[in-house]
Amino acid sequence: MKPIALYVRVSSRAGRDEDTFHSPREQAERARGLCYAQGLDPGPVFEDIDVSGATHPHDRPGMARILQGIQAGEYGGVAAYSLDRLSREPAHGDLIVREVTTAGGVILTPDIPDALDSPTGEFTFGMLLQVARLYRATAKARFATSKERAIAAGIPVTNRAAVGYRRNNQRRYEPDPDVAPLIRHAFEMRARGEGPTAIALHLEAHGVTTSQGSRHWSKQAVYSLIRSRTYLGEIKSGPYINKAAHEPIVDEPLWLAAQHPNPAGPRTRRGGYLLAGILRCKACGYAMSGTTHPRGGNVYRCTIRHAGGVCPEPARIRADTLEAAVVAEVFRRANPIHQRPTHDDATQALRDALDVAERRLAQVLTDEARDALGDLWAAEVKPRRIARDQAAEALGHAIAATRPAEHIELINHWNDQTGKDALQEGGGVTAVFLTLELKRRLIAATIPTITVAKGGAIDYDPDVVTPTRPGYNRNAKLHPL
């Protein structure tokens, strides 16, 4: 006689310990009693814990093993505490019955019809499964309603309290006086830019355990703690949220600062070197490229190998040294006429627009404006800053278009310390924002040609033939590739 496999299924353990978690043992004992009542030999127990009755039988480890054993002839059938332990889905119940009976096995539950292969037995079996399905759907709806009510009342529906909190008599969270200050300090550390390892060491040094009771904090555990909005006083379960469920441990500004502790600096735009496209190598005539030196700092260098061959004497020079020299030369050439000329009405209108944009930006940057606007402050600053930059750029373009020969007005407004120093004797000027492209245009208009030789010698007016597309020198002496 083949033994009968005993099946146990529990939808949710729900955090119950071994002393109160009797369901699996009770289910197994009842299934074993059914076997004895039928004169059959009870076999091993297969359990599916924390598995829904709507899960497909082949996706449940215990049930899948039983069905395989019945197909292989190891077991003579399956016994369970009740029909709904096998399944709460009619289609899944039919599948279990079909696979077991086809292999010659039996199904034992107290509420299963005696003759499953008869029309009455088949109908009764289907009705029992439909009742089980209805019960599951009703229980699910009741559970959802209970969760909604609990969240609205400020009661978390988790088994363990969040680190830094404890439950009071009303089952709501309240800050743990010993741990809450340590959690706030962890947020402050992250806001200052300290990493998860430093925060983990801080928590471990003070004996703070994770929500799972571990004394060791992994990086993921630290990140989960920092991202949790529970510390803002919120609790959530699915679509249900209570934003004022309990006393917060951190405020919104600190929480936000901890989410983005190291904001990325402005990205370096490709081609972001002042003399890109202007500077040429003296030996080969090809454009020099800006790059970072392995020992630190930026340099301009000849790329050596070109489509026409190899440069015989490639040039290299520090970017800061060269750019300072070029800017000084620009101001030297503009110096005789650097005093601000009379402006036409169109330019004056743009200046007025820039003045207005700068005043509006200055107004919103005050502490009073920040306090008055609150969370809307950043959203108000951004468009005003953009408007200021656009007004300044429009003024720059207008000046460049109206004074193409001199570009002196742009020089007077070059927002660099070198330019300010060069123009100090002129009674002072108002510096406005110039884009990198405008600065390049200004340099090119003031000094048409700049070359650098090997060794760093700069030539602002080299004697070159009309430049070709790849370089200035038509007859450059290049070694063939």
C-alpha cells in the first residue's frame, strides 16, 4: 500500500512564534486521522507556509512535490485538513483532482464529495471551490479595509517597529528616547556627505540594531533607513498613507538633504576650453586640443598624429598660463579705447531689462523671501535666474552685433578678474555674464591667429599662408604616416 502524502498550507504566518503557531501541526494531525479512518497509511508531511490559496499548485514547493510523487508512484494520494487547504481557486482545484485521479491516487479532506467522478460529486466539488474562492475574496476585502482603518488611525501594519521608534499603548509609534537621537544624527551625517559605512559604524558603536534585530548594518540597511519617510511621521501600506501618523524624528529639510548629500556640480560641457578651435600648433598648423594632464591641471596639446602625417615638433602648454596670457593680450589691445562708448537706444533697452532681471533675482534671494515662500522658494528662484542669464546673454549678442569691428563693449563686461584688473583705471565697469562661446568670439575678433611652438612660445600674429581646412600651413613639413 502506497503512503498518502499529508499536505499543510498556511497563507500567512503573520509573525507568530512557535508557541502560538499551531496551525501546521493541527492540519497534519487531522490529515493523518483521515488516513487512519480510511485504513490508509499516512506518509510524510509537505508544507507550504506563507503561500496563498490562489497560487498555482505547481508554483507551491510542497504541493508540486506531492503531485510529482503521485505521478511517479511514490504516494497513493494526498490528504489535507480541508478542501480550501488544497486550493481556493476552482481552476486550480480541478487541476489537482485531475492529476491525482488520473494517476490512480485519492484525495482525502473532510468536506470533499465521496464520488468526484459522478455528476453530483463534480457539481458539489465545484460549488465547494467557489465557496472557498468567495471566502478568500471576502477575507481579502476585509483585510484591505482593516489596513485602511489602521493607517488612518496612525497604527502601522508592520510586525516590527521602525528603528528609533517604539509602540505605545495605542499601538502607534512614538520616538524611543534612547535611539531616536542617534537616528537623527545618522541623517545629519548623511546630509553632511558622510557615506553609509560611517553611518553604520556610528549605529553599531551605540548598539543600535536593524529592524530585523541584527547588530551589523549593511550599506543597503543604511540606505533603507535614510530613504524611509517613516522618520517624517508618515506610515504607508499600499495605497493608504497617513502623513501625520506620529511624531517625526527628522524634519523635511534634513530628510531632503540626506537624500541628496552630494549634489553633482555643473557638468563640464564638451569643448569647454576657452581657446578650443582658436589655438594652433606652430609646427603643423593643426588645432590644439584641451585635455587634463595626468599630474593634474589642464593643458593644450598638439595631437601629434593627423590625417596629413605626424607633427615634427608637437607643442604643449598649461591651459591656465596660456589663457591668462591671451586674456591679458586681449585687454592690452583694447586698452586705448576701453572707455565705455555712447550706447544706442536698442542697447540701452537691453541694459534696462538686465537691471530689472538682476533686481528681481536679488529680491527672491533674501532671507525674508525664502521664509515667505517656503517650499516654493526654489521654484521661484530658478526662472528668475534663467531670466537674468538670458537678459545678459541678449545684451552680449546685441553689443557684438552692433560693434562687430571693436567688440570693446564685450571686453568691458568680461566677467573675469583679469578683465576687472585690466580695466581698473578706466573708472570701473559693470561686469555681466558672458557665455564661453561669446568669449571665444571676442578673442577671435581681437586676435585672429594664435599659435604655440614647442617649448611654449606664443605668437599672436604668425606669418602664415591662408589656412586650409586642416591647418594654417599649406606646405607643413609633416612626416608621412
